[in-house]
Amino acid sequence: MAENKDLVGAQEALANGDFEKAVSKFNKAIKTDPKCAEAHFGRAEAAVGVPKMSVEDIQASYKKAVDLDPKNPIYQSSYAAFLVEMGRFNEAEAAYNKAAELDPDNARYYYSEFGMEYALKAPIVMEKFLDDKTMDMIKAKGLKYLLRAVEMTEEDAKRLLSQ
């Protein structure tokens, strides 16, 4: 089966850090089987390491993997992390929440990752609009997700911190 050979070769190239070769082999695997979510996901992961790849192209590969295999929490969370890097926080939040819904045993990790990344990156992305009120809104949203990660309500946090 040619597709398997290309996919295995692509994964090996990715594991070895040869991102251009990996993208090329993932492209071959996609040509053979356009519905192979694993190939689209691998292409997105490898493309991040190829400077000439456009952000739109990488996003399209992540999105295609998620669309083809919507129940895969790894695809969802990796796509979410990419969206955070691009400053697309609402879409990232939705993807992290979807990953948490699909993988409830690890939901705390998705919530904490979004909470931390949002709190750290949103002020940079929103720098020109950043006033005290906006900064407070960013911190509050990040904190809400961190509280969700430790299964604590806002009321419990307030009570514990006021002791």
C-alpha cells in the first residue's frame, strides 16, 4: 500500500526533524488518500517547521484533520495551540473546550493550557488596545480556565484567598 509507506516515511522524517521532507511525504499520502486525517495533521505539524509555508496553509491542514476526525482530542488541542499562537483566541477556546469534552480524563490539561496561554499571549496580541480594563478581562478569563483545571469555583477561590 503506497499510502502507508508515504505516511510512515513522513512520520519518520517528522520525528527526525526533517520538516520539508515530512511535508512532501505527507502531501504524497494525502494525494493517495485525501481523507486521511493523520496525513493532514502530520502535514500541519511538519509545516510549522517550514518557513515558506503560509499560516493559512498550516491552519487549513489542521482544520482538515479536525474535520475528518472530529473526535480526536489531540487534533483538537494541537489546532487550538496553533490558533493561540495566531492570536485567534475565540476559535482556540472553542477547540480546547472540544478537546476537553472529547477527553474528560485530561480536561484539566486542556483548560490549564488555554488559561495560561491566553493570559500570556492575549496582552501581546492586543497590545495596542491594552488598557487596565482589557488587561483585567484577559486575566479574569485566564484565571477562570485555571480554576476549571483544578475543579474549583470562583466562590471557593475567593473564600480560600480571603482566609
